[in-house]
Amino acid sequence: KVLVVTATKGFRHSSIATAENVIATLGETTGEFTVVDYVRGGADGKDDNEVREKLSMANLAKVDAVIFANTTGDLAIPDREGFIRWVEQGHALIGMHSCSDTFHGFPAFYGMLGGLFLTHGAQVTVDMANQDPAHPANQHLGDTWSMYDEIYEFKEFHRDRVHGLLTLDKHPQNHLPGDYPVAWCKDLKGGGRMFYTSLGHREDVWTSAAYQKHILGGIRWGLGLAKGSGAVTDTANGLSAAE
């Protein structure tokens, strides 16, 4: 049982309605999970009362995971620290795209997520390296995955605190070499799991088969329905003596 959160106190993506439909349809067609409710924050995404009610600890006790699909801003979760503990202690946080543009003033959240939105340039086609072809979110991808989307850059990201899934080895716009993560996951203390992909800006990304398989794999992994590693990436260099 999952709760889909699409409330927005900041920018609101036009793709949110599509995202809600895609997530629900994936659950229905696979029969592996059910969307029990949506936390939309009212018509404009800013209704704090709805967020307080539906993300209360009592309501969270009824579900196994929360999916933050293109959320933004400081949402009115009534017990933010309790929410973090709830995820860590055997539940799942699954985030898409601007989930990382949520709770800029709440380090426990973006620390658990693994990164915080910094900026983005113009939408562009990128060739992302598949860092874990065995992971359920990546099994359908080759060594690289090409996608046209809005590519985020992050702050508060630490490679040695997450399990890398998709990344770029050069800047999406100026192509200067670097480490530009796109998707990752991690096991949390207490048995919880976190999966995040920064892709998902536009409607056609959400309706693409490859993206749907990507997020379905992440959801299944987060719920413990599919095996895959969430161990932190080993950042030790692998150079030979000759190199």
C-alpha cells in the first residue's frame, strides 16, 4: 500500500496529473502495489490542512511507502522527525524529479534522500551511464540510457552515502568532465529503503515505456518486492599500479 504525494508549495509541474495516473496504473497492471490515496494539497498544491491530515503518523501507519512525485517546497507534515523515523524503520521513500526540491530547510529529509536540488539548465538529451545493470530500476537498460529531459544538478550529494544507479561523467550543458548523478538508492538504518530518480519533468517522460520500467523497478525494490543492492557505492579508486 502506497501513498502518493504531489503537494507543492513551490513550482508545480504540469506533469503531476500524468504522474499520478502512471503510478496508479503501474500498481493496477502489475497487481504488486495499490495507491490508497493521494496527498495533492488541494487544487493548487498548497493546502496545508490536507497534508497535515494525510501525512499524520496515524495515516502513515496504514501504508508501506510514500511516493513523492514532483513535490516542491516545505510541506506541512505534522511530525517531520516522526516521518523520517517511520521511513527509516522498515518503510520506503520513493522520489521522482523535484522531490529533491522539497524541504530545503530540513536537513534530515534531504540527508535521507541523498541530495538537494541546486539548479538546472535547458532540457537536453543525455547519455546516462548505467551504474548497476542488476538493479530492478536498471535491468531493462543497456550500458547507457539516452533521455531528453530536464537534468538536475545537486548540492548536499555524497557519492559514498548512496548506491549509484544512473550518472553522467560530464556536465549536461557544457560537457566539462565531472560527476553528475541522475538516480540513486540506498538502504536506511532500521530496514527502510530510499529510491530517487531526478528524471520526470515532462508528461512524455512519464508515459515512456523505459521510464515507467525504471520507476516501477524502483518502487518494487523500495517495497522489498524485488532484489537489488542498496549498499553505498565504493568510491575507492580502482587504478592498477601501471595506471
